[in-house]
Amino acid sequence: MYNPIIHPFYPHKTNEGTIVQAPLKKILLGEVVVDPSHPDPAIQAFLRYIPSLILQVLDAELDEDEWNELTQEGKDASCFQEFQERLSEKLEEMEDFFTLYPDKNGFYQHHEVKTQALSGEKGTGCKVIDGNQDGLDGLLIHAVSGNNHCHHKRPGLLRKICPACALTSLMHHNYFCVAGLAGPANLRGNQAYLCMLGSPVSEQNEAQSSDEPFKRMIRNIFLPDLNSGYAESLGWDKTRDVDLPSWLKPGRKKGKCFEILGMETGLIRATLHTPRHAFFDVEAESGICDLCGLTANQLVKCYYWRQGDKLNDFIGHPTLATYEEKGQTLPINYNPSIWRSLGALAMKNYQSSNRHFQAAPLVHQFSDLCRWEEEEFQLELQAYQTDKAKLLGFHHQIIQLPVFTKQEKDEQQEFYHEIEVFASVMGEMMRSFKYFGSTNKKRERVQIPGIEDKQRELVQSWGEQLLNRIANLRKAQKAEKLPQQLLEQLKHCKKALTDAFDQLCDSFAWDDASSQRKLCKQKRILFSQLNKQYAEYEKRFN
């Protein structure tokens, strides 16, 4: 029976450059300290977070001093041996929790899905995915829908995969459920973040310590005992005999999804939420995995799935930033065109108009407990930009963000207010570019090939530039140069949009005189609109 804790699971490169897999137990205990190595970049990014996810479930029982010592000194910490001993006991107690059983529910596995799928019972919604027929690509987040082109691998090539890749793909799929398989699931597509907090920026220029992956694992766990009041407000104060994942808890069919009886959602349930219920047939034969390319003693050739947990109420997650509006708590979307959620990525909460942004619990904890005297920290972001069930793009980037002290609350408010206004104006310019490039005042269509693709490209580019410049803009604010810096950025944005519009028009042969006249009118409307938006923003600083 396969168990990722004790069997080969975590792919990494040896000093000789060979890719091998290590049991999670060795990663968790710090006996093997490595970064993952996987050919699929989306799974590669998610694998960096998996040790923290498992450690979250085990509950390391760290106090504040131990947490700070381990995050700063890693394996050299004086409490490291005690941490190992305590965690070894937890792993021994919960080893059964992580086993993939062939005939009953196991880790991330719902055995009754297989029974229902094979019975052919109508209304169960269960499906059989056979590698010999349909391929196993449905486990990959970028291949869940016929709307999606495959971003990383050609579809239909997966006939057999190792249990490690099958399990990782399923966990990743449940985190970033593009199609929203379980109704109002709160970890869907572009609404999820992995807040993999980095070392202090000052240390990034030095040689990275050999146990940095171990430190990152510790930084990425939320410790309820250290934030008891905050944990209680999130509903994470449930006891472990009640706070159980869906495969250990009975459920009942409700519509197309399954409602977990009791609905006591605590930290474990939130961390291991499963909008897709699945079960693997793990064969005895050995062979090469079609996904990672490694040889495995067992292979998965078939799996069964159905729609999973239906969450009628919002549940929190350690990596998810939120905002409150009209009494509702909502997840923050990945939206680089107008980054209204910048405050949620900050080290403290941020109030803007009628919205109250709440930083991801991991960021909140980091700001409360971290004793580093730094002005910046690093946040690693993973997100999918989607349109309904269509995947538009996968984003994985490292962002530098400023750290505000408790005494700088007013300064923080003003800083993020300025950034939000700037981002909103930039977003209006982007929308003007798309709108005036396609219709005139009479709503008559003027076809400009590639206008939507170009707009999406510019949105992504400028959104990422803004994120990457936040820390530098913070320094500009201290030097009282922030308004001028933002105005200069908007000027560059305006020029980029006008140049892009000209290039798109020049690349197409407008052989119709009427179309030429409409196009000239479109240019005048667009350029005057951009100038007006720029002028209105400029007035704020005069």
C-alpha cells in the first residue's frame, strides 16, 4: 500500500544531477533538505508548498521562540532535535492517515467513488478515467476542460503515472479547481494563493543557506496556539477528533455535490478541502511514469472521480487573502489589471472605501511573529487566471513587499491608497484601449485583429511590473517621491498603449476608405481619452 510519508514521493535532484524521489518523512524531519524538481512548472511550484501542508496537518506544536529560531537558523537551531523527536512521534501516530488503501478510504481517496462508477448507477455523477482510452490528463489542472489548451504537456499522452505524480496532481487540482467543480468552492482557479514567504531581502544577495527549503517549510505553517484569538475567529479552534477531512467523515449526496455531515470546518478541513473526490487503482507492475519520467514500483492506470465537497459558507485557508464587503467575506481574485487587493498582500490589514482587505493568515502570522528587522520580505505567488472553465494563464512569481511597523499605520494607509488609485487609472486606460479599438460611438464594429490578445498581454505585463515595483515605490514614498514616480509610470503606460494601437492598425491592410475613416476616428477618440485620464490623475499632485 502506497504511503507518501514512507515511500518515494518528493522529486529532487542529487548532486550528480539525477532526479530521485524521497519519502516525505525525510523532508519533514530535515533529513533531506532540497527543492523539488518536476517537469510540470505548475506542479513544481505546488510541490514547494506540500511539506508545509502536511506539517500543518501533523501540528508541530511550536511555540513562538521555537518558530523564530527554526525560521532563522534552520537545522542549526537549538530546538531542532526536539522538533524532530516530537514530529517523529506525530508521524508514527498518523501514518495510517496518509495511506492509499486498495479497498477503503485513504489519504485524499474516496473508495466508494470506484464502486459507484463501476456500478453504472444513474445520477451518481461518477466517471471512470482509463489511461488506455481517455488518458489521465484530467488530473492535471491545465487539462480539466475541453476549453483549455494544454499549457505544459500535450494532452492524451498520459497512460500510466506513478502514485507520487497521481497524488500530487490530485492535491494540486483540488487547490486550483478551475472549473469550480463543487459549486461555491472558495479555492477556485484565480482565487488561490500560495504564500511561500521568503528570507529577508538582505539575505538574498548572499549565498542561500543549504537548509533554506527547511526554513521555508516552517514559515509556511499557521500555528493556532500562537494566534489563538485569530484562529478562533477563523473557525480553526476545532478539536482534532471533529476537524477531519472528507475521506474520514461521512457525507451525503446533495444535488451534484456531497455535503459533509456535521460541517465542523477547522484548520485541517480547510487545508485538505476536496472539491473533487477521487480514487486510484494502483497496479502492482513497475514501469516508467509518463509524467515525471521516473521508474516506479507501482503505476496508476485508472482513476475514478465525482464532484466533491459543497461549501455553502466561506471557509478560511492559510494561504488565501480575503476582503469583506456588505457583510460577506470573499476571496481575492488574481487580477493584474486593477490590483485592488494590494492591501491584502501587505504585512498589515488595509481599509479602502467600503472594502476591508484581510491579509492571508500566513502573512498575518509572519508579521506578528517575525523578529527580523527588515523593510521588505518576499512572497511567492501561484495563481491561475481563468474565464469560467477556460484557463487563460498560469502565474508563478516572487514579489517583494514592504514591511510596515505598528507605528506606521497612517503611512501605510496613505501608501496603499496612492497605489490603488494609480492601479485603477491604469486599468481604465487598459479598458479604453480595448473598447475604442473595436467600436465607434455608434457601436459599429471596426475589426482590429489581435486587439484582445494585445490587451491581455499588456494587462499582464503592467500588472506584474506594478507588483514587482511595490518595494521600490515604498522607498520612494519615504523620500517623498512617490507621486512623481507613479505619474512617470502612468506616462509610460499611456505611450505603450498608443504605440501598441498604432502597430496593430499598421499590421492590417485597411483597403476600404470607409474603414480608414472609422479607424482614424477611433485613434482620435482613444488618444484623447488616454490624455484625459492622464491629465485628471496629474491634477491630484498639483
